[in-house]
Amino acid sequence: MSNTNSTKPVTEYYFQYHIRHDRPGLLGDIASLLGMLGFNILQLAGVSEHSRGFLIETDRPDSLDVLTTMLSSMDDIEVTALRKPTLRDRLAIRHGRFIDRSDAETRTYRFVRDELGVLVDFLGEILKRPGRQVIGVRGQPRVGKTESVVAASVYANKRWLFVSSTLLKQTIMRELPPNDFLSDRFVYIIDGAVSALRGDEEHLRCVEEILRMPNPIVIEHPDIFVRRSRYNWDLFDLIIELRRETQEELQYDVIERESAAWSNE
């Protein structure tokens, strides 16, 4: 009779609570409870002024129900999350702040300039995923859209190729690049305003071929691209908004005027 060593599968969870009554020893009590129930604390961070988030793991799935019951009896806290961790959860732990998902239906995420580090990590993790995905990036001129996309590509260990752009010099690609640039190691970046407003027939045909490729594609100014092309919002897997400050209004007429002025230089 042979002995077989079996390893129990370990499951990660994201646990977050809001502090109702902050008292000395509260964090220690919760950490002790997690340890008593067989949970390992992988990461811990304050994710807002009055909330803490934990990344925990256990090989005892039945202990989750016990933890839920015991936490519900604690008057000092309100449990706001206890689930399998999402990308947003992991970034909240890493950066100590939440990504504001503005609209789940339209899959829109909002950032401001002082959150560029979070944005680069978030977009970089998205770009690591295999296969085709189309990401729209909204924002006023010179807010940091292109730089963030390039930095996220580096984070994802991918190279990037401008299909259309106003960065450094005018770029309007009119034919597909050589095969060396068509691998899944590349992120294709399209300035939706430039392509939709200034692209000729050859360029638009090139954009159409790029959009059929199984690669990550980032389209800046997606609203203008949808308004001025044959594509609709079904093209996009998610939208990212980048503002200088939370209340900044996105003015697309400014973007269209700047694109027209660039084309006449």
C-alpha cells in the first residue's frame, strides 16, 4: 500500500470592511480571527480613510461561512466585500485606493492625473491578457493618454506601434507593417480623432485590417471615432477616462479643432 501526499487547493479571497467604531486593537482582533479560522493574510492596506482591505487565502473552503457569520456579529465594522479577488481589488491593495468604476454597464473606469501609477498598472494587467481586446481612452489633449498607454505596454512586456498619432510627429499608417510587427507582442495604438477626421481611404482600410487582428488595440478619443466612423460602441471591451481633476469636463470640440489644426501644419 503506497502513501500519496495530496496538497489541498488554496483559494484567495478579497476581504474589505468599513470601520464604524475605530478602537485600539480592532485590527489585531480581526487578524487573530482570520488566523484562528486558518486564513493567511497575504496583503493588507487601507483602501480609503475608513476602510481596510485584505488579500487572504485558505485551503479550508468551509471556513468562509464561519468567517462571514463571526464578522456579522462585530458591531465595530461593516463587511463591504468578501469575494474572489478581482483586478480592481488587487490594485486597491497594491496602491491603497480604489479605481472608480463609473458605469458597469458601459465598462468605464475613471482616473485623474495623480493616479497615473494605478492607471498604468491597471491597463498593463489588461494588456497582459491573451487575445484581441479593444480599449478606448478618453481625455483632453496633453493629459497623458499616450504616455500612459506606452508605459502600460512596457509593464505588460509588449512593444507598441502607432497606427495614427500626433505624438512627436504626424503618423497616419496607410498599409500594414511588415510581419515582424504583426505578432501578439505588439499593442496597436490608434488616435481615433486623427483616423476618423484626417484618415484617407487607404488609412481607414489599414485601420479596418488592424481591428480584425487578435491583438490588444487602444483607441484614443473613442467618442470621436464612433461619431465619425462606421464603428459603434460594441467594438470596445472597456473605456478608460483620464482627467486632470475629477470635475474636468471632456470637450470633444476642442479635440476636433486641435486635430484639424494639426493636419494643416
